[in-house]
Amino acid sequence: MTKERKMTLTIPKEELMSPGHLACQGCGASLAMRLALKALGQRTVVCIPACCWAVIDGPFPHSSLDIPIYHCAFETAASSASGVKAGLEMVGDTETTVLAWAGDGGTFDIGLQALSGAAERNEDIIYACYDNEAYMNTGIQRSSATPLGAWTTTTPVKHYKKHPKKDIIGIMAAHRIPYVATASVAYPEDMVKKFKKAKEIKGTRFIHIFAPCPAGWKSRPEDTIKLARLAVQTGYFPLYEVEYGEKWTLNLKIKERKPIAEYLKLQGRFRHLKDDEIAMIQKEVDANWERLLKRCEQ
Amino acid sequence: MKKVIMGNHALSYGAMLSRAQVIAAYPITPQTQVVELLSEMCADGTLNAKFIKVESEHSAMAACLGASLAGARTFTATSAQGLALMHELLHWASGGRLPVVMGNINRAMAPGWSIWTDQNDSLSQRDTGWIQFYCASNQEVLDTVIQAFKVSEKLMIPSMIVLDAFALSHTYEVVDVPDQDKVDAYLPPFNPPFRLTPDDPHAFGGLTSPEHYMELRYKLQKDMEKVPALVEETGKEYEKMFGRYLGQVDEYLCDDAEFIFVTSGTAGYTARVVVDELREKGIKAGNLRIKLFRPFPFEKVRSILSKVPKVAVVDRNISYGHHGIFYQEVKSAMYGQPHQPVIFGFITGLGGRDITRDTFKEIADYALSKSQAEEEIVWIGVKK
Ligand SMILES: Cc1ncc(C[n+]2csc(CCOP(=O)(O)OP(=O)(O)O)c2C)c(N)n1
Ligand SMILES: [Mg+2]
């Protein structure tokens, strides 16, 4: 007789995101929001700057979220959220979680000044960046989160992206805020756990979510989870967290990392890469991985 | 060579033919194709320029200004939120007398988010000291970029080429793309009188006491006043070389007109359909499309409108608490003139609502049936 195995569902059943939103098939960003809100609950206000999510939510007068949304200017996610938090406190609401929800462009590029300012002031907000590695809303232009080797419309194949992705976690950890973490749509339990943990902490919390974009990556919609998982398994996007800039913890140990080529070959944006270029990317991933392991050992 | 291109690519080709040397830009709908094509041209060597893929429009303009002060010809393009974010540096460009040329795709300002056309973005920058051209065809866009470099560099005042979102930016038209050597003959290389160079060190933009500041602004205004004549001169020269005249305004059946629609941007062509229809009915209608908005072409506008009894100014913009902006400008141009027309101000098409033949018919019905406007602003097509 086989023994009955029991699995406990750690993901809350509550749905704060309804169907009928405008995301593309296989959109990682929409999954990310759904999971984040399950963890944060209904007493949450979200500030969304220009990004796909400003559209995904739905056109006026509709909204696919059951929480209040402030659609703010592109460069202002962190400063808008700082203001919302201060305003809520002054009108007697100290409970509501204030979430800034921005894409990689709104975080790594145009919003970095506001984000750094908020983090330095240790504003009591959660800042989540869903990273699809380019400006997707405007039609796939490079951002400083676009990885080495990738095609975008502003890094055409002949001049593919020559600079590695900005180390946003390093930057945020250097602000010594209470909580910085990475998360992936392929690891929902881990993501929910992190948002729940973040919710209980006071001060600036930053969560960097890996969110594949089939339209921008030229990948198959049904490969979104596979790609997000491969990104973790290859060590390209490890799951880890940093507390107060000091305590680095690897959340998912990977004994044998898969070769990066497995991840790259599923995406049209890397199709032009030759073997030596893939080897160069592999080296970059290896170096980042080794650096992370060292930090986590300390 | 004739090509079928979109309005955004007309900007890119204009910048390419002008041999822009430094381009710094940031993507925004509906401008993205301008930047994408230029970035491709830089990548494949069609254009020998440095393309700086900055992290914001503020940085885009800042980078253009640095490059321009170093002596390079610079180009950028943006729209709406991006233009607003550049605002501080727009003053910097004109105050610093740096002849950057920029394309702006007219898009309505947020909130609520809109990507569709209206003119409040560029008209909000009216007082920043930029020359502004409002275009109505892709050919005009391409030609005006080249002309703008010539005018800007002569007077050291930046220029903005403005085109309607989608109605022009994404509309494909046949465009005659001039030969590079002819453009080179028309537009000599940029050679500013002052630049950032250790060979001739100067400090630019330092603390300027009340003793000097006002004169800098007086000079900017005096040079602005030279723009209309220079537009005429360079526009005629362009006609000689390329067969297309580039003026301050574009008239349609204005000579004998008794009723004129004043428009800007693509709406003018729709107005002309209704002008023809009115003429068939025996009403002598005309259309004056204002292309040069800053500096305002006072003389041209006065000479045309002072012969006309009735004028309908059609604005796809609004100065909240006042009127449509072209309406204000036209009224101020006609103030105190010996022959003043009755001027009506209409607001329509905000946030990309279509301006159609019916819109102009409604405008004509209103204006032709009344001796005076009954409202300060006549709204057309609004759900009240
Ligand atoms: C000041 C300003 N500049 C440019 C834009 C145009 N814009 C809207 S969304 C976007 C890209 C957003 O990229 P990202 O933050 O990565 O989010 P994604 O679209 O990929 O979800 C841009 C450039 C804008 N809205 N405001
Ligand atoms: Mg993105």
C-alpha cells in the first residue's frame, strides 16, 4: 500500500487580481502581481508608474485589482509611495501596506534617483520591481536591466547589448535597508514567503522579481515558468535575500547549475549569439555566482 | 529618392541627412520608432553618430546640451511626459544658446494615461525659448528638420519639430528623401562661435548678476524676432534646391476668403475638405495653417486675417482658466489692428478624440450663423 502524501498549500487562496486584465499570454509580470497581493492582502495601496502594469490593470474606468491604485509618473514610484505612506499616517491609517510596483526601466533607470532617496530615508514602503529586462510597454527597448548579449530594438543584432545587467541588488543592499530579496514567478511559495516577511518589517523593503516576457524575449508563452526556473537553475537569477546590507542568504542552493545555453536557446532575443559569445555569458554568470556564494558564506 | 515612410521615420531621416553627430534619446510611445531607426542607422554605419541610450529624458536633453556645447550637431525626440520631464533643460538649451533640434510627438498629458494626440505637451513649453514648428505631412517633417538645423545654428536657438501622435507619427506617406550631397550643400557643418575647448577656455552659464542677466534675455528675444525672416529665406532657398517651399504658415484659399479656419498640425487638411464643400455652397472659406508657432508669425497672420470678416480658431489644446492657446495668440496678434475680424475660439479633439469633417462643419455652422461668439470657449464634440 502506498502511503498517502500530504502537501500543504502555503499560497493564500484569496484572489485580489481578477481575470479580464490586459496582460499578454504568458506574462510573468501579471503572475507576479497576483502572487504578491496574495501575500500582502487587501489592506494594500499600490503605486504603479508607467510600465506594462499601468496598462495591464485595465483601461479607465476598469481595474483588475481589488486594492486602490495610484497611477503615478514614470520616474516617481518610490517618491509617490513615500508620499502616500506619509499621507496615510497623517490621516490616521498606520496599518495599510504601501507598495511601489515598477518595471525594470522604472527601477534601474529613470526611477533610480527616487528609489535611492527613499531607501536612504528608509521610507516604510515595499518596492517591488518586476524585471522583464527591457522597456516592454513601449515596444522592447533596452534598459540597464537588459542582459549582456540580448537583442532589443535599441540594441539591434549588429550592436546587441554589450554591457552586463546592472547589479540592482548590490545597489539596494549598499543602502543597508532592512530587507532586499530576489523572487521568481517559477517559485511561487518562495515569493509569497518573501512578501509576507517583507510585510512584517518596517522600513524600506526591496523585492526584485524575475518576470519573463514572451513578446519581448521572443519566447513561447508556455515557456514562461520554464524560463524563470531555468534562470534560477543556471544561477543566472539566484534566489537570495540580504538583511540590513549585511546578512546575505541563498534561499535555494543549487548543486549542479545547468549551462546558460539551455536558458538562452529558448529565446529569440539571444538567437544571434555564437558559441564564443555564449561562453562569454557563461563566464559572466559563473563569476556572479561565485561572488554571491562568497557573500552568503560570510 | 521616393520612399513610403511613417512620420516618425521622417524625423529619423531628417536627422540622418542633417548628419546629426550626437543623439541622446529615451523611448516613449508614440515616439519610439524615431529612436529605433536612428539607433539602427548608428549601428550599421548609415549615420556616423554617437547614440547615447540614456536613462531618462532629463538626461537625454542634458546629454544633448553637453554635446552641443562641445561643438557637435545634436538631435533628440520625445513626447508628452518626456517633454515635461525635460522642462528644466529646455530653458537651459535656449538660455545657453545651444541649437539642439528635437522632434516632439504631440501626445496628451497624464493623468489619466493617454498615448493619443493633443497639443498641451508642446504648448506648455511655449515660454521656454524654443522655436516651434507644427507639421502636417511627413514630407514637411523631414524637410523641416533640415531647415530647423539651419535656422537654429544661425541664431543659436533650439528648435522643436512637432507632429501629431498617430495621425502623423504612425501614418505612412510618400516622402521624397533628398540626396545627401544636396543636403550637405544646403546645410553646412555646425561651427559654433563658442564651444567647450581648452584651446579657447570660457565659462558657460555661471552666476549672472542683475547687471548682466537681462541683456542675455534681451538678446535672446532680439534673435527670436529674426526667426520669421530667416524661415522665409531658408524656406525659399530650400525651394530652389529641392522644389518645396517651407514657410511660416500654409494658406489654402485665403486670398479672397470671408471665413477662415485657423488650424495647426494635421487637422488643417481635414479643414480643407470642408473649405471646399463650403465653397461649393458659395461661401468663400479658407484655411490658414500656422506652422511656425514660436516665434509667432505676427506679420503673416495679420496680413492674412485683417482682410477677413470672420475667423474660427480651432484648438486641440487648452490653457485651463483661459482659452485655447492658438486662439489667445491669434487674438493678441490682431489686437489694435485697423481691420479686426470677429474671432471665434473652438476647442476640440483633446486626448486624441478625432477631429473630423463633421467637426469643421459644426464649427462653420456656429461661426457663420452668429455675429459674435456666445461663449468664451465653444466646445465641439464634448459630452457635457
Ligand atoms: C517621463 C516618461 N518617459 C517615458 C515614458 C514612456 N514609457 C512608458 S512605459 C516605458 C517603459 C517601461 O519599462 P519598464 O519599467 O521596464 O516596464 P515594462 O514596460 O517593461 O513593464 C516608457 C519608456 C513615460 N511614460 N514617461
Ligand atoms: Mg521592463
